[in-house]
Amino acid sequence: MTSNIKPENKNLRSLPSVNLVLNNPIIRGLINKNSRELITYATRKVIKRLRDSILDGKNTCTMELIISDIEDLVSCISGQSLKPVINATGVVLHTNLGRAPLGQEVINDISQVAKGYSNLEYDLKYACRSSRNKHVVEILKFLTSAEDAVVVNNNAAAIVLVLNTLARDREVIISRGELIEIGGSFRIPEIIEASGVHMVEVGTTNKTRLSDYEEAITPRTALLFKAHRSNFTITGFTEEVSVKDLSHLAHTHNLPMVYDIGSGLLSKLKGILLQNEPDVRSAIASGADIVTFSCDKLLGGPQAGIAAGKALLISRLSRSPIMRAVRVGKLTLTALSSVCRQYLDDKKLSSSCPTFAILDRSQGELKSIASRLLEELSSLEISARLNASEGQCGGGTLPAVRLKSAAVEVLPQNREGEHELSFAEQIFKRLLSLERPIVGVLREGKIVFDVLTVFEEDIEYIAHSISESIKSLG
């Protein structure tokens, strides 16, 4: 006789009850280490997720899978998910790995402010309420030559604040060649739309002339907007309008010119491959009324965004209701102030700011770091070899620049029947599962560790972690 029970219903019946799972010896062990409330919550969530999966046509599950999922969820809730990692990818400003690392001086400053109260919005001289912006605005004015500045939680927020405050319900003119995607699927056109302004596109992808902007100006135009193509380049038959010329056109029509520089280079530094990257000081000197930029890219600081420029316009931004929603806290302001102070001395900057210290590394230094890692691996009887490599600045900056680097490739350890691709993938995953994960690179079926972004004090840890990961393969 044919059963009338649908396959998915049979699978649903295979799901254990919450009480049955809670009585499992492994789960009882979790209850002893955590609260029963947490384990019950996790069990119900896992069973519901599996029930939904079965209804979507997926196969049934096992008790082992349920227990594993519960353990993962409990760990996610009760453990520290955000943790320090070692970046062995050769990408300096790796967005997924937190972009710019902060130096020890900055960490010390943050620690001092974090552990107690602070004068975040308190004027110690006059014993009254003050603005939190005061802790960084004067040094930003000095470093950028801007008349004033405000700090928000990222560059996208700075753009929204500027456009919504200065151009809401009016038109903003921008070149089609600058309608960029800034990462995470966020695009300039979407940010402009979310700001409550009407975008007017001019020119073409590869060529936009000054006349294109001029012909698009109407009584509804609020400002001219320029975006630096920080994460890609266009070469060949191209043309774009300079900041100086676009600013002059805007001022001729009594309009402000806003420049989204994105990557956050405050000023040119000697000896580092940044000469073709626009910087904030030069943009303001060329006539831009407001320049917006990130703090966790080439500035080398924490995640934040800055709008710097004419005092009258910045004053309007400061009074906007949006400012309250996008302002930063005491830890960000402390870190940003600390990093900015390093800019007062170029020599100190290149040694104290990890971003510039990495970008300033010589080929000899990189080869020395790679050789040391190779020696450590050799002492642990791990087969490896030294390879030439190319790093990147990353973080949507300097897309055309390839940084000469060195990398160590860990070779399959000659165990019988071991496939090279399988070895590389297994080691890669095992290193990610460490309490302090190591992020290497899977390249053409091989696992390599680019030392451009590796700090010397981590060499021994990397070598021993690789060794233990290989041993765990059995």
C-alpha cells in the first residue's frame, strides 16, 4: 500500500523534540558550562532552521548535525566573534580584515580614554558643555588647510550629510565616469538618491568635458560633485575635468563644488608610491569647497569619514539633524586624533603608522622577513619555498599599483596519496579556525603567505601554527 505521507513530512518527523536534544549528554555538558536558557534558545533556533530547510526541499538531518549547529550558535553568542587575525594576503588595507591597522601609540591612547570617563563634550577651561568635534578639528584644519571640518562614522555618511544638507530636493551634477561602486554593493548613485537629491549625469564613461557640466547647470542645480575613481582606473581615450577647473565653473555660477576623494590621503609623502593619488590638501588648494574622505584607508586611522572645507558650509553640516545620527564616539575620536598627531612629523609617521610602514618596506626587508619564515618552517621540518609576489594597497585605493613583495609557499609534505589542492585547502581552513586565525592565499591550488602585511613578531607563531595544522591532517 502506497503511503500518503509526503517525503518532507517524513523528514519533519525525523526532527527530534527540544527536550530530547536537551537530554543529550553533549548538550547537558553545554548546559553545565552555560545557562540552560541559552542552550534552550540555541536548540529551538537550530531545530526551527532545520525544519524550514526541510520544507524548502532539503534532506533530513542527524543528531550529530543538530548538536554541531547548537555548539556553533552557542559559541557565536557567548564567545568573542571579532578577533585579531594575521594578514598574510599581501593586501595592505584589506577591507574584510579591518583595513588600516593601528600603531601601539594609538592603542595606548585609546586604552587610557576607554577605561574611564573623559572630557568628550566637556570644556575643561570654562567648565561647560562643549563639542566633541573640538578634539580633532584644529589638527585637521592644520593638516588639510581647510577652514573647518566635521567627523562622521564613514565616508558614505559624510557624502549623505553633505548632499542632504546642501542639496536636498535639488540637482547635483556628476560625471557618468564617476558613478562608482564603493564596495559591498554600495554605489554612488544609490547614496546620492538616499540623500534626497536629484542626480544629473553628464558626459560619458570615458570622456567628460567642462562644457558638459556647464550645459547641465539650471536654476535647480545645488552643487557640482566630483568622485575620485579610487578603486579602478580608466586608460586610453579618456578625459576628465580637473578639480581646479570644476571649482572655477561652480564658483562662476555661485555653486559649491564637492569632491569625494574617498581614499583619504591627507598630503603627499616622499618615498612612497602615492604621487598619482589625489590628496586632501591639494584638492582644497585647487578650489574644492568641501572634500570628503575615509579615515581607515590611506589616512591610516580608524573607521570614520571627514568632510573638510569652507567654514560656512561645514557650519551648516554641523547643525544638520543627520549629524547626530552619524557622529562618532570617544574611541574613534581618540584614535583619529592620535594618528593625526603622527602627521606632524613625516619621520614619525612612516615608523609609527603601520599603513605607511608597510608601504615603505624595501625589497631587502621583505626578503628578510620571508627568509626568516622559511627558516622557522625548515626548523620544524616543513617543506616550503620562497616566491616572488605582488601585493596590493587594497581598500579601494591605488588600484593600478602593484607592490613588489615576497611570499612563502608551503609545499605538500609528501605523504602518500596526498593531492596538492586538497592539502592547500585543508591547511588554509585549519589556519582560519585558530584562536588567532592566519589568513593566507590560495593561489592556483597552492597555499602561500605574502609577507608584505606580516609583522616580524608573528613569524614564529605562523610557522608553528602551520606545523600544527599539518600534523592535524594525520
